[in-house]
Amino acid sequence: MKTYDIFRRDGFGPLWMEGENNLEVAKLEAKRLAAKTNKPHFILDIPTLTVMFDTETPRTTKPSRHR
């Protein structure tokens, strides 16, 4: 059983893509898949049900520059 499972965020819910034993390898693969599909991916640690990595960057707002 693979420890780290990679999922794609989709409009209908998460879609399982593949599993990896090594977290660093899973991160690289999630980044590669996200770049290829242009959709966010995340890594879930199945035993603890913890999201270990997410390719979706948090949205930050830039302060407006009114002069």
C-alpha cells in the first residue's frame, strides 16, 4: 500500500491519480501532473488523512496603489 496518494482537484470532487511511498517523489509528481493538466493536485497521507502538499497556491491580494 502506498502511503502518499496524489489527487487532482476536479469539479466533481477529488480524482485519485497515483500513489507513492516517498513524500518528496510524490511532491515532484504532483507538480508535474499539475503543470501537465493545468489543474491543482494535492497529496493525502492516507493513514492520518492529512493533506501533506497542495499545488494550488494560496490567493493573496496585493494592496492597491492609489495616489
